[in-house]
Amino acid sequence: MSRTRQFQQRGKPVQVEEVGDLFAVRTGYVTKALGPDAVVKAVPGLSKPAVDAFRAAGWEFVRSPEPPAAAAKLYVKAGGRPVLGTNRLTVKLAPALKPADAAALFARHGGTVIDQLKFAPNLYQVAVDPPAGKDALDVAGELTAEPSVEFAEPEFVEVLGRR
């Protein structure tokens, strides 16, 4: 069971497949984790080396109709690259918006400021607690539609190759 999701990244649309019944949890939080072959079999086109890398980094995959406690949603990017959803967004606001107004804007969307990032003006890391039936990708879309928001991008956990 998967569905196509879309969000903006650097001003361009990005599509991912949300795998609805597979979740990632930190090693030690579950007793019945799926092996890497079972994960790849459950999600055709998924990169086995990336699944192995997540496992080596302390993540296990479980199948469940509902997300287990402290679970990350599993998404698949182009090329079969798995990424794990978080509850965090990176949000750039219009230059004229004051910090108090930014906090109020985020609060209207279930968000709180984690940090005002220093390497660009009015750039924030925001934690979101969306209402039932929504997730961080939904909130990123809602924020992107706000006139005072330049961009709102979801943060993912993903495997990066060697450089």
C-alpha cells in the first residue's frame, strides 16, 4: 500500500512514494523487525544497499497498519532510494517577518521553532505536530502556500554515498 506524495525542494516539485505499512524504528525498540530481503520484496524497486546502510546505522523496518511509537514513515525517492520522514521542516520566511510573527505563523500550523538558523536571514528549523490524518509533508505544503513563506521543506533521514 503506497501513495505518491509531492513537496517542494529548492523551488522544484519532488515526488516520493509513501510506503503506508512499513515504518522505521531505532534498533532495540522492536522485537519483530523485517530482514533486508523482506523489506526489498515488500517495496519493489527499493535499493537493498540503502536498506542495508539504514540497518547498519541502527534502523530496523517493521510492518504495521498503524505507525508504532517513535516510528519514522518510509518514503522512496527516485531510483529506489529510501528516506525516512521526520517531524521537522526547514522554513525560509520573507525578510520583513519578525520572530514573534514567525512563531505565531508556525503555531497556526502545529509547529514550534527549534532553531533560527544563522546562515541565512529568517531561516528556521521547525518541529511540527500535525493533527490526525496529516504529516510533515502536508504541513510543508500548507506553509508553502502562505504569502510570507519563501519555502518550507521537509527534513528526511537518508543514506548519503561516499564523497
